[in-house]
Amino acid sequence: MPQRLFFVPAALIISFLILLILSLQYPLSTTFPIGGDAAYYARRAQIALQFFDDPAASIQALKNSWYPLSLTIFSATSLLPLDWPSRFTWSMVLAHVSVGICLALLMRRIAGWPSAALVMIIWAITTTGINSNFEDGTLAQLISFSFLALFLERFAAGDKWSALLALIATPLTHPITGLALLVSLLIATPALFSSWPSLSSPQKKQLLLIIPISAFLLLLALFTGKSVLSTSKYIVGVANEPFINVLVSGFAPFVALAPLGLLILLKSGSPTTIKYLMAILFSLSVILAGNDLLEIAVWTQRLLPLFIFTVSIFASLALSHIIQTVYKRNSSRLLFSLVIIAYFCTAAWISNSRVYRYYENPANYARLHPDELAAMYWIRDHIAKNSYITTSDKNRHTEWLPVITSLQWLTVSPDDEALVHPTNDRIDSLTYREQKYVAYFTRRENIPTPVLESPGRYPLVFSNQSVAVYHVASYTYE
């Protein structure tokens, strides 16, 4: 018994340190956030924080967001003494670590401490390559997994009010995660109520509260507000066979273990309600992530992380069971655990390093180029704050302009007259006869000939190998 009292906290501490180290590899290996959505989060947070200066815009930013709670949580990082790019990077780290901790709490509830320790390690190795959240900058989805894990843990505990809070928080942090949970609850409802006679009084009260509210939230999400159905014309496949890629990746052993973990859960002494719900959630995540195999190809890259999330749960349960069943001595269990942990963590570290080096190499142009960042800093320090700046939308890197410079930013199509002939903007436009500048990100676009041939009309105020900034004075209007 004294040996076990030492082993459990030691295993949990080691697992947490592995989770923390592999997550910290991101900010320690990069100098700027990766992922196309990073600038969007930062800009939305800046607007949301302008409540006292522009309350209407602040409220509108939260109201129109697909993930208002995630945006609120990220906005709170303004308390940190960092710039917005750094806040985003560290928010991704904190979110990934939080998911690992919440998964550990869930596994401790339904399977014990060995599974809790293993799930943190399995989740830790998914930072890049296997999971797309870090590389795409999808912070909201990562945050939502913490609330999903918390809901499952509270649901297993039979606590109705904390489970309800986590249930409401999940769709508010990310719609895809929220819908997956709500649909799973809807599908599981007949099975949950079929087990009514065997449920305890707290479990019955929990079902009577959770099921009607989840059905109401599902209807609300589908038919009111920012309805998912209203975006059907934008639904397209966004990845090349992501499900197959995971099945042949280094994560494949854990995918193979997941069905065994599901069987172990179904045969365990866990509450019947959590068994039904988690079985349906896992099945749904498989169908959603692999829908490209059904020739549907809908949001495959966005649905895959949910599959990785559920696989982590069941693989940890199966691996814990195998280790305790096959190896009878604690020394053998420890040796086997250390070997597989060392192997997968080393492979994850090497894979992460390769990914981060790719993004850090300016020649790959996979994120904001150092020249572009230098141009934005120059704009921030040398251009008046009441100025407008116009860019094309050919390059998502321009989304960092308003974040870093705090200028009023307008984005237009590459062939728009505002870029070709900067003084040809409409008389009713925001920039008409205003102090404004146009910036061309020359790694993806060319400077229009009329601008190049009119230095008197459009003086060049800044240029480097990646950006050219031209001043458009009000007196140049005809």
C-alpha cells in the first residue's frame, strides 16, 4: 500500500510534466503564432475589449461570434503583459494543457488513476501532425474540448447543476463540439431512459434536467441565431483524406486500441448513463471524421480533432487494462510503461520540431514573414492612429495589420479600384478624402502600374522585400 501511495502521484506528476513539456515546445520553438485563424481571434478580442469606448461594436463582436465564450476567455488574456501574438500562442498552450487535465479528471472518475495518467500522455502527443488545432490556430475548438470533458465527468458523477453548466458552455465555445454533444445526447435519450429503474435518485434528477435542456439547445442551435444550416453553401471538404492519414500515422496504435477501450467501459461498473453516452459520442466521432470515406467530405479537418479526443479516452482505458492484465509485477508494468512512453513522446517531440522548423523558415512563407512583421511595426510607429490603411485579401497575413497597428483597416479584392487607383474610391466610402495608405504584400501580389508610375501622386513611404506602403494624400483627389 505505501508503494501504491507513492506510485499514483508520481505517475500523475510525470504525465502532467510530459503534457506540459510537449505543449511548451510550441512557444519555445516559434517566434510568431502559426495557423490562419490566429489573427482573427486577436482582432475579435480587441473589438470585444472596446466596451467602454464603443459598446455597440463590442457587443456585436460577441453576438456575431460562432464561439462567444471562447472569445470572452481569450479576451481575458489582455491582463497578461504580452502582445496579442504572444497571448494567442500561450492561450493555445493553456488550452491544450487544460484539455489534458480535464480528460484526466474524466478518466479518474470512470476508470481510475492509471487511465488518468495515460490519457494525459496520449493527448500530449497530439499537438501537431495528428491534431490540427495548433497548426490551424483553432483555439475555440481546443477550449471546447475542456468543457466537453468536464461535462462527461460531471455526467458520470450524477451532478446535475455542474453538468448543466458544462453542457451550456460546450456549444458556446465551439459549435461543432457542441452539436456533437447535443446530437449524442439526443440519440442516447431512449437508451438512457430505458435504464431508468436501475438509476439512482441523483441520476434520475440529472436526466430530467439535462435531456430537455439539451434538446432545447439543439433546436436553438439549428434554427435560430447563427444557424449551422444557413452556412450549408460554404460546407466543403477542406482536407485530403485526413481520416486515412490518422489511421496510418504514429497515432494508429491508439486508434486500434479505442474499440477495446469501448468494450472495457461497457463491461465496467461505471454508471449506465455515461456508458451509453460515451459509446454514441465515440461512434458519432468516427462517422463525422471519416465522412470523406462516405464521399461526403464535409468539414473533415474540423471534425477530425473530436475523433482524436474520443480515441484518447478509450485508448487510455484499453492500454491501462492491458498493462495491468498482462504484467503481474509492478516492476514489469513500470518498465513497459516507460518504454512505450519514451518511444511515443520522443517521436512526438521530433515530429513537432519538424513542424515548427517548417513554419519558422521564412522561405516556406507558411506564416507571417519577418519582413511583413517589420513593416507592420514601422506602420504602427510612424503612421497616425486616425489613418486608414487598405490592402487586398489575397493574403491572410494582412489580417495581422489591425491587430499590430491598431489602424482602421479595409480589405478588398486584389483587382479593386481602391488598390489599382487609390483615389478612385466612392464618395460615400469611409476613406474618401481621408488620410489613408495602401499596402501591397508583394510576396503574393504585384504593385499596380498606375501606382508605380505616379510617385508624385502616391509617394512610397516604406518598402522592404515583402511590403510596399504608399501614402494617398487628400489633396491628390481630383
